[in-house]
Amino acid sequence: MTQIAIALDLNRCVGCLACVVACKMENNVQIGSYWNKVLRVGPNGKFPDVEMYFLPVLCQHCDSPECTKVCPTGASHKRADGIVLIDKDKCIGCRYCAMACPYGVRYFNEEAGVVEKCTLCAHLVDKGQRPTCVEECTGNCRYFGDLDDPTSEISRKLNEAGKNVHTVADVGNHPSVKYILRKATWRSG
Amino acid sequence: MEIQWPLVFFTLLTGLGAGAFAFVALTEWLGKAERTRLPGASTALVAMAAGGVASVFHLGHLERIFNVLNNLRSGIAQEMILIGLTGLAIVVYIIVVRLGYSAQVRKIVALVGLVLATLLAIAIGKSYVLAARPAWNTWLLPLLYFVSAAVLGLFTIYIWAALRKEEEATVLAVNRATLITLAVQAVVVVAYVVYLAVAPFPNPLRSASRLLAGDLAPVFWGGLVVVGLLIPLGLTAWFFVAKKKVLPSLVVAVVGLVCVLVGGGAFRALMYILGSSIEKFS
């Protein structure tokens, strides 16, 4: 089995939004939509014990995605390498997948009449390259690779992080994107 | 999430159609309200067609509509199949009545239509049961859509029973059935509010307090409770107990239908507003 994914070391993220801009440029994302966005979580606590981190949010390319289960057309599908994609030639724009997504990371493109989202830059991955958000990250906080390959960079980084690895809320969909956060309270999920 | 108005009208009209035909089928089996059946079935067909038209305004690519049959496990595919089959059953029923087929044939067609209409009324609510949206992730939602379809259908039949001057006993029976179904609907609405209060992943955006005393309270109390439940309940209860009928049955039925349409629309709008996803990343 293969599950291509991204892991993010939030202690390295500086909230520069380079990934957001790079994603928009690479994928020609329409105005108002963010296939990749960065949220600020906090500051939480009371001075001097305050903490804050940046949380990049994107399609979680779930192991058992709800979006593909409800899609009536089969447009939303999971590839053999684990990437969840939308076949825009099949999509009827019913937005049922967006309703079924627990994270609100699917966007309806009014002009094209279809739903869009992060593709994990599958067009680049297919050429042996990394997603543009990983490539352009100024803090080098993004790790990309196969979660099921113990020798991949992503697997090694997650192993090193141990109990500091988190995911967003899981309602049976098993999100594949992993977040590493040390010395702060994880506030999702 | 934003209110999806085409889907509000789709579920209201499809529910009305399914409910109306279900009660036409019941009258066929009970051997009552003969003059009501044909206009009732025709109204059901028109309502379902109008509901289908409303739903296409929600789509980005209508020309690809038959792609929905690619995944039959999807709620949308199931709805589309059930709408087609129920519509077909209603057309066949109208034909066998018009051509004067025997009561046995009419009953068989009516029974098939009754089963399909019941499944359709449940299916249009079941599609919304999604783990991603805690306010929707309950079997109470399809139950609410089912009861709403029953109330809408009953008032439609009520109007035709009054217009076609059915026997007083028949009109009173329809009134009694409507009153009981409205009472059941009120209980299910209360159960849903209780569910909101105890639902997992609590969030002020989808809380019972927002519904009861927050910014959604005017729509909940005014649109759903007063207009959608109390007025039609009061009218049918009054018609039920009053010895002298002050209001004609047609007035009760028409006002009742308008009220439950408003109440049904209010509930559906509230459902969308309360239907935020588990993680709202914005």
C-alpha cells in the first residue's frame, strides 16, 4: 500500500504564507478560495505562559475519505498512491462532497461549475517532483512522501516526533496529513 | 454553511409530492375519498416535477446529470432513482384510474407507490446524515423529513377533500390524521433540539442555545414553532373539537398548508445554518 502525504512541523512554521501564495500560483486557484491556507491558533493562556502556533490547512487526503463515498458521479476518487482527486470532467457540481468533508477544504468554482481542492500537486508528483507548498516552504516545515514506506523522509520525521504527532478531528475518515507540535497544546481534533 | 435554497425547495416539494401520493395510496386501500385520489395524485406528480426542477438550480453541470448513476451508494443517486420510480408509479396509478381498471389493480399500483414514496421521503433526509456535520449526524433528521412530508401531503389531500366535497366523516378523518401527525412532528422537533444540546463536537455555531435564544431564535420560534406548528395544530385541533364549524374545512386546509410550507422552509434553512463542519478552518 502507498499513502502519499504531507507532514508539517508546526514548530518550524513561521506563518509567512509562502505556501499559500505558491499554491495559488501553481494551481491557478480562484479568488476567495484557498486550497492551502495558514491559520493562527492562539495566543492562548495568560502572560507569561502564552502559546501560539500556525496551522496550515489543506485537504487531508484521508485514508477513508467521506467525499469519495458520497460523490454520486465518481468524480471524487482516491488514487492508488493515496492522493484524493476530483475529475472535473465528471463532476456535476452538486457540492455533496463539500458537505461531507469534515474540514471545509473543498471549494465550489462558480465559473467552472465544479468543486476544487488541494491536489497535492499530483501533476508535479507524477513527474517525480514535490508539491509546490513543500518546495516553497521557507521554514522547511513540510515533509512529503509515502507514509507506508518506513524509509521515507516523512516516516522518519514522524518516528522522531513520537507522541508529538497529531491529526485534525477524525470521524472515521482517518486524515493522512500529520502535524508535529512540541511544547504546546494541540487544539484541533 | 450557507442556505442552499434550491435544495430547500427541492426537499419541500418532493416531500409534499411523496406525502400526498402516500395518502392517496392509503385512501385507495381504505376505500375512502375516491374523488380526492386523482387530483391528489396529479398534485403529487406536479410537486415532484417542480422539486426536480428546483434541484437542478443547485448543480454546476446539468448536462452531466446521468453521471449521478455512477455511484449507487451515494444519497443523491438513491434520491434520483427513487424520484424516478415514484413518479413512474404515480403516472401508472393515474393511468389505471383513468382507464377504469379494477380496484385490485389500483391497489397493487398504489401499494408500490406507497412504498416508493415512503422510501423517498426518508431518503431526502437521510442524504444529510453526515459525520462531518454534527448537527446533521442523527437519524432524527430523516425522521423529521419523513414527518414533514407526511404533514405536507396530508394538508394537500385535505385541500382536495374539501374542494371535492368529500363526506364530512372523510374530511374529519383527514383532519384528525393531520392533527396527530403535526403532534408527532412537534415531538420530533423537540427531540432534535435536545440532540443539538448533547451532540458531539459542541460548538456555539450549532448549539441549541443559538437556536432557542440566539440569533436564530426569531426563525425558530416564529417560523418553525408558531407558524409551522402551533397555527396548523391550533386550526386542526379547533376543527376537531368544535361542534359548530366556524371555519370551512377548505380554509383550515389552505392556511394549514401555507403554514407548514413556511415551517418546513424555516426548518430546512435553520438546518443549513446549523450545519457547520466539525473543524471550521476560517
